[in-house]
Amino acid sequence: QTSAIRRLTYDNSVAMVPFGPYWKFIRKLIMNDLLNATTINKLRPLRSQEIRKFLKVMAQSAETQEPLNVTEELLKWTNSTISTMMLGEAEEVRDIARDVLKIFGEYSITDFIWPLKIFKKFGNYEQRIDAIFNKYDPI
């Protein structure tokens, strides 16, 4: 694991944990909290709003007779609905998720050569991790 993954997931990521009792517990907790009938019914207006946005995009495309990539629009609709249901405003979440995924794919030399960790701010990698963490943590 990179230092970015450790920092942004509090060194305790569900995605990075091996399959076992902890993973099963977290999965069960998420399923019970996010996908129970009460929560689904409470979020119905949000889903309706997202469907209206999707249909509006389709109608605009039909009016202008421009081609529409339905697969891409459905993917946007799905991502927007899920992220808004889970975390709030979709645009902000999408931007933060993009930043997090980008830095998860990067490495610092200190991830491989541990004695260099005494130089805490090696390049701007650690500073970027801190900036993303400060944006991401309040959510």
C-alpha cells in the first residue's frame, strides 16, 4: 500500500483488507445501513430528481438531433445517483473521487525506500495527499 492509500483510508480500507471476518462485518454494516427499505424510501425524491435530469438530457439530444451516447449517460446517472445517496452533492464527490483515485495510482520514492521517510515532504506528493485528505475528510 502506498502512503496515499494508508493516509486517505485511515490505514483501514475495506477495499484493501483481505477477505475475512472484518470484511464480512463491514459489508454487512454497509448493506444494512445503505440498502434497507427505510433508506431506499427516504431517498425516492432524490432518485426521481436524478431520473428527471437524465430524461432532460435525452430530450435535449432529441430536439437538437445530436447523437447521444446512452451508455455514457446511464453511467453518469448511476454514479450521480449513488454518490448523492451516499455522500451528498454529486459534483463535489466526483471531483474528490477523481483526485483520490489519481493519487492512489501514484507512488512516492519513500514508499519503496523507507529511510527517506525522514525527509517528510519529499517533493509535493505528501502535500497533495494532505490537501486531498483535508477536502475528503469532512465528507
